[in-house]
Amino acid sequence: MRRRYDAAMAPTDLVERETIERVLTEALAGGGTFAEVFCEDKTSTTAMMDQRRVEEMASSRERGAGIRVVIGETTGFAHTSDLSEHGLLEAARTAGAIARGASQRSSAAALGTADSHPLRARIDPSTVAKERRVALLEQADDAARSEGAAISQVQVGVGDSRRRFVVANSEGTYADDDVARTRLNVICIANGDTGMQTGYEPIAATSGFEVFERHDVAVAAQRAARRAIVKLDARPAPTGQLPVVLKGGSGGILFHEACGHGLEADAILKQASIYAGRVGELVASPLVTLVDDGTVDLEWGAMAIDDEGRPARRNVLIENGILTDYMWDWLQSEKEGRRSSGNGRRESYRDLPLVRMTNTFLLAGTEDPDEIVAQTPYGIYVAQLSGGQVNTATGDFTFGTSEAYLIEDGRITAPLRDCQLIGNGPEILSRVDAIATDFAMTPGTCGKDGQSVPVGCGQATMRVSGMTIGGTAA
């Protein structure tokens, strides 16, 4: 991808370097052992069409800074929308007062060499006219309705953001990033004798509007419509323990929830994860290698640096079934005397960073996806999952399906009504007995402690030898 860099909009121009150094020095004045300044400028645009009418066309902008001060085990945090030196110094004093220890000392902060990352987008979303956005909405609407009269409602949304930030701390970190993300969602509702059914399909990338040169909006809309229409003939899903084949890309969210959150270091250090203290142990099938990688270009969780200024990294969490490491931010890694893995993320300048996933996926295997189905006499084929939840302390999870089919005699047959997949993360990982070559990713939004961040999830077509299906069939 060709990279653009507009020096006039460089994130480091949000606040002058000398100002940041003075703010960090003020933050440390109350006895702080660590101080951090995070300045952000984010613009967002959304357009929504419902039933052939443009219902929304909105733009927003957020600018501000969050300042963190650490003294021992106490963290003070304050944020402000005032990026003047006076506003930042006041926020630094407030954060320092929250974390203040018994002793006070003066410590000057000196920043290192700037680690700068220009905008990685060929078509900056801010340059895209309203007419082009509306044309995309109309194209998707027309394509979805072309699938048949059963489609009674189509909702299309297109949104983008450009997030520029600079982060600096008392250890000398001084880094910035300029990130564009663009997304289109299509939701279709089909009506039939069995009632209403819904189909959904996204297009999303960490890039500018060139994403629509790589992905066909009409194809995405048709997939959403077909998904809704097929479900009109769906029958109740069976109940009980059955083999489950997850289509490539579809099951990534399951592993994100079922084991990803349990591998975040804050849960580990609180002993709130079933994976705590198990590095070096066999925790999954030898076929399973789980990776979190913020460097995967264009994927929804891609980044150059995390929100603490650490470079994005490829972190192998489980290798051939063996637990090898956890994900770390600055705070958790400092407690353990090790380095951050580049997993410190925050929703905005108003939030403290947390240990978060980026792009989390299982590596592809060697089998043919059609053969995996052919070798499954009876089971469930899941083409798309909906939301789910997990208890990180136990690993127990529940996920819904939004597109699933019955497997009979090694063939995909009847579509099934939405059902639940119920299981335990480590148990399910141990039951993976086949992984194909057709690796794919899907975008998602991860929620944790009230914050949401973009993530990518992925895997190739794979089979779990047994999972509890919460169906409705007698």
C-alpha cells in the first residue's frame, strides 16, 4: 500500500514536544514513579440508509488528552479536552493528586527520539464526498433487494474514522500514529411463512476508502440477503453433544472470547483466569497454535503502535497446544519485570489503557475444508456466529449462531434456526481434531470494562469433535 504523510496533520503537532516534557515533569512532582500523556484527535463520519431513505449523515470530532500517574500500587488518572499547556498542566496536577504518596520530589522528564507513523491510507476518508457515500448505500440496497421479493427490509451503514494520537511517558517513550478505519454493514430482513429472518454481512479494514476497491459492496449485500432468505426454510437445531465444523473466519470470535480474554495478563495476575500459572502446559490440541498479532496489515485490529506507544507485535500464545505466553500492557508487565507485548489499548483519551487483544487467530492447518465436512457423518456446520459471553475464571462460554446447517452423511444439508453453542474454552481447544487451509479473518468489536476497541478474529475451517448444542428440536 502506498503511504501518505501530511506533515501539517502530524500527530506530534497536537501538542509541542517541550510542552509534553513540562507536563510530564509536573505529573511526577508529587512523587510519581511513572507518568504518561496521551493526546488524541479523532474524526468520525457515519451514513445510514434504511428502507431506501438516508436516515443519518453525521460527522463528529473528539480532541483531548488523558494523563496517568503511577505511585507504587496507586494510579491517578485525569483527562481534559483542553490541549493548551495550562489545561494539560491542570490535568497533570489532578492525576498526581489522585495517586499522591507520602513523599514529594521533583523529577524532570526527558523524551527520546520520536517514533512517528504516518497515515496508512491511499484514500483519506475525510476527502470522500457525501455523494460517494450515498452511492455506496444505494448500491448495497439495490443488490440486496435483487435477491428476491422475500427481502422486506434492508439497512446499510457506512462509517469511517481517522484517529491521530501521540503518547509520551517518563521512561522516554515518544510515539505517534495516524490510523484510518472504514467499514460498511448490511442487514437484511426476509419475510416468509415461518416469520422474519435476518442476514448480516460486513466489510471492514484498517485503511481508507480504497477498501471498496478490494471488496465488492454488491457481493456483500447479496450474501446478507441470501443468508436471511435461506433461514426462512430453517428447521429447529438438534440438542446435545455433536461435532461442530466452523467455517473459515466464522469461529474466530469464539476463540477470541473462549480463550483470548483468559490470556490477558490482568486476568492472569488476579488469578481470575483458568490459564493462570499454566505456561508450558498442554492446554489445547496439538493442532492448535493461537496468535495475537497487531501487525497484520489491513485487518480490523491492526496498528503500528499500541495506545502506550509500544510497537505492535506478533505474539504466539499457544503453540502446538502448549501455552507459551500471555498478552501484556505496561502496567502488568512492570509488575512482573518484563516488557509489554504491545497489547495496551484504550477506547479514547478519556480511558486508561487495558490489556486487550488486537488480531487474534488460530493458524491454518493442512486439510481440505470439504474433506473435513465429508468426514463428519452427523453434526453442525456453523457459517456465522453472533455474540457470546465467557467466564474467564472457568472458561465456560455460550455463543449464538446466525447461520448454521445440519451435516448428514458428510454433506451440508438443511439450514438451522439460530441456536446456542455451549462449552468450556480449554475443553473445546482440546477437542479440535481437524484444521483446514482456508484461513480467513472477520472484524469485530471487543468490549471490556466499559471500553470498546476494534479487533480482528480468524481461523481456517475446523472441526471440534464434540460441543453442546442448545437447539429447539425435541
